[in-house]
Amino acid sequence: MGMVKTVFFTVITVAFFYIIWINNIFAPHEHYEIPDKYAKIANDVSYAKEGKQLFETYCASCHSVRYDAVYPATVQSNPNLKALQEKYGKVLPRDVYEAVFMNELNALKESFGKVPPDLSTMYLVKGEGYLFNFILEPQKVLPGTSMPAVMGDPNSEEAKTNTAKIVAYLKSVAEPPPEEKAKRTLMGVGTIAYLVVMGVLIWLWRARVLKRMGLH
């Protein structure tokens, strides 16, 4: 009976963290329309190469895509970058990146109020509809944001097509590099194992205390 309760509480705990961290059903899930013509481009990774070039032109002055070794312009111009990439590989570990280029990131924070987010996983978090509309018209989607409408006239065919290609690029790089993906998987398994072990130990400790009190 005790083991059944332990398993039950472990399942409840895992389900709780799954809902909070992975699939938060209580969080708002806005739906953003994207015309079929541009949705086809945004979901076609064959446009990724062109989308990367557009991203570097319009977005990389502020944003990074660390999974693809694309860093803000100020970081790219730092001579330490090349040496670090020779040591760690083109995709720098997050802690190394943030520590070494703290001055560059703080300069962006002073200009925009906060460090512009890395966009490596933004496609997975927001989806093509949100990204398409936000890149085209940032103030319309998120009033008060410091991001300007870098694509120009949001109603122009060129701006919409280029934006869709940038989204296709972000989709193509949304998965972390193998080393980081393996690290995250290990951390996830370790967290769940920790919760299971702690649940069992707490239950055994509880049973021992109850036995001492003559209540078990």
C-alpha cells in the first residue's frame, strides 16, 4: 500500500512539472493568422539559407541565434570570438557566451531596456504565426516593445516574403546542437530520478516516524 502511494505521488509530481514547464495549459495561447502563401514559405526549410542571410541583415544587429553560431554584431566584431570558437566549437556554451561577452550584452540592455532574446528556440515557443506578425509589426503584436519595424512597410509583398523566409530559418535551427540536446536530456532524466528517489525516501522516513509514535 505504501509503495502504491509513493508511485501515485511521484506521478502527480511529474505531471505537475510537465504542465508548468512543458505544456502549461493555464498560460494564454494566442492565435496569430498568417496567410497560406506565406505560411508555406515559413514552413519550408529550403528557404532557410536565404532566411539566414535576411536575418543577418535585419536582425543580427541585436539578436543572436546561438544554436547556429549567429551572434549580435558587437559580439561578431569582438576578437575573442574566434579564439573561443576554436576552443569550444562554433556554438558556444551559453555560460561561456554570457560571461565573456557580458559587456556587449549589457550595452544592448542599456539601449533596449533588456538584452534582446536569443532566438534559437523562439519558433518552438511562439510558432510561425506569432513570429511572422511580430517581425512585420512589433508594436501591433507587443505594444511598447523596443523592437522597431525593421522590415519596412508591413503591407509590402517584399517585407512579407522576406519575413516568412526568416521564420523558415528560425524553424530550421530550433533544435539544439547534439551536445546541448544530450545535456538537456540527461538533466531531465536526472531531475525525474531525483524526484522519484526523494519521494521514496520521504515515504520511508514518514513510515519510520509513524512506527516510532506507535501509529503504524
